[in-house]
Amino acid sequence: MPTDEAHRAGVCALAVMAKAPRSGEVKTRLVPPLRAEEAAILSTCFLKDIAGNFMAASRSVPVAGYIAYSPPGSEGLFRALVPPEICLLPSRRIGLGFSLLDATEDLLAAGYGGACLVNADSPTLPTSILVQATEALRAPGDRVVLGPASDGGYYLIGLKQPHRRLFEDIDWSTERVFRQTVERAAGIGLDVVTLPSWYDVDDETSLRWLCHEILTGRPPPDCGRQGYAAPDTSAYLRGLAESGAGERLGVDSTTIERIAP
């Protein structure tokens, strides 16, 4: 992952928007069926796997991986989670819209030819989608690249210029986010490249999708392709299922028997 100044113009920065994975502070909508500590561990696994996914994408296209983290002062926690090739980018303001805009501005100001911001809720996002987003930003001309999520939001936004309007007057954390962002792009005459749909793991239903995907090897509903292997997430969920948490996770006994050593 080339990150020195001389190479950055031809490189796309991939940054996961991450909150420190502390018990009771992350993935709270997964409690229940998970316990608070389990949800925090799962969040840690997600971050490790997304970093690994960035590394996998770097073998196909020129990208640099980042964790755009919050809150301030948690850098040491993140540094211990990911390999040194993944850089850290501190947040400047509170609020999702501000954080997305600030991260975009900071990465583009650092000289990168494009910036893709990825959520921290999609550990099995196919590497091919990251590659597709990067290639879309490397093509001539200005545009926004959007990855629609199954809940009406987006799992990825990629830009070559920090278009502030894309982050204004958005009903964050609702099913209207993707549609409103497309409308903002149309309002400023910005072309939109739409990536394949994927899903966020942010409630009990989507957690069950993740367990089904990992434990059966089948694609999640309406996604139509195999996801990234997500080894840390897979190992943790398999361990939970095998240790008696299968019922809480919506995993039946037949599946547990099939995955047992």
C-alpha cells in the first residue's frame, strides 16, 4: 500500500469509520441477543477483518488503508488491532455527517486521488466491491461512488472531491440516506456510480444473516455473491455457536453439528 507523497495521486484511500470497540458503547442494537461484552468483541473482529479486506484489495488496485477513528485519545486501542500498513485518522467533529465530510477532506488534502469511506458494520463485504469502487474513482472525471445497503443507507461512499452538499440535510440512520444522497448528487450535477447492494450488521435480523452467511457459506439475502471470508468474525461467531449461544444467534442445532470439529 504506497502512502508516500509521490505515490498518493494515483492511490485511493480506503477508510473504515470506526468507534472504539468498548463494552456498552458499540453495537448496542445487537444487545440482545448478544451480551454487551460479546458485542464489543464482535466489533473488534469486524475492524480486524475490514482492515484485512483493505489489504486484500491492495493486491489488485493501488489503495491505502485507514481507520478513521473516534473518540479522540483512542489511537492506542486501534493501533493494537490492525497491522502497521493500516494508518490511523482521528476524527475532528462529532456526528456522522461531519465525520464523513472531515475524513474525506483530510484524505484528499493528503494528496490521495480518491477516498472511499466504508462503514464498520459489513465485515464480509466482497473484496471485489472495494476493487470496483477504487476503479470507478480512478477513471477520468468527477463522480460519487455509492454502495447501497439493504436498510436504505449506504455501506460505502467514494469521492474525488469533498462535495459538502452530499452530507448536508441527510436523515442519518434512516432508510432515506441512500436516496437522499443520490438526490443531493443530482442537485449539484454529480454523476453517481452505484455498486452492488450489501448489508450492514446493525440489528438482530442482520446478525442472523451474518451467522447464516458464515456458518453455511451461502450469500446473504438479496446480495447474490459470496462475501469476504472475514476470518476473525467467522472464528468468533463459530466459537459462540459451538459454546451454547447458537439459540441466541438463531443458529439451529443441525448447523452447529455440521460446523463442529
